[in-house]
Amino acid sequence: MKTMVAAGVAGLMMATSSLPGGTAQAGQREWATAGKILTGVVIGGAVLNACNPRASRTEIVYERQVYRPQPAYQFRGPPRCEPPVMRSCPPPRYQPAPVCREPIVRYMADGRRLYQPPVHGHAAFIQVWSEVQDEWVSVKEHPSIW
């Protein structure tokens, strides 16, 4: 019964949409044509849905979900502690202390000297003799020579 009513309404709509409209002014004929085409598309879709009732029917399935809250506290017995694993550290590595020896002094031809302190890897110094201070004064650093 519903299918026949829907088909009758669709046919009536198609018949009324194909009737010529009233007076149309300039520029409105295109819009009238577009409206008729769109109306035909909508009516065609309604007819197809009326002829195929399974396509328009949707099934809603409700699924029941059960919520079970976890208890606030569960006793699981006494804690099980594993015995501690004893690990030994590797023996400490000692770097031998630098050998203290006399400072290295090398004199240059122009009156300067190269002074290396008695510490291994320490920077050396280029020094000149100061008449005012009556001692050797460092002028510049030099890379270590031992």
C-alpha cells in the first residue's frame, strides 16, 4: 500500500513539474529549466526508493554492555621478594701518578728559553729574561714537549 501511494505521489509531482510555468522574464528561463531538472532527479530518487523498500530500511541493533567495576582492593597474598643479586664492581683502575722530575729548560739562540714544568702533559712556556724584575717572565704558551 505504501509503495502504491509513493508511486502515485511521485507521478503527480512529475506531472505538475512538466507543466509550463507562468510568464518568465529574461534570465529566469535558465533557472526554471534547472529547477525542473533537479525536481526530476529528486522524484526519480523517490520512485526508486519506493520500488526497492529494502534499500530504505535500516536496522538498528542495540548491544548491551555490562560494566563491572574492579574492587577497590584485592588481597593477593604476601609480597614475594626475590633475594638480592650481589654484583661485584670491577676493580678500580688507577692511573699512575705523573713522575715528578726536574723541569725541562731549553735555551734558544735569541735569548729566550722554553720552560716545561715537571708535570706530564702540562703546557710549556716561552720565557724571556727581565732586567727589571730580575727573573724569567713567561711571554707565550707552547704545547707540552713530554
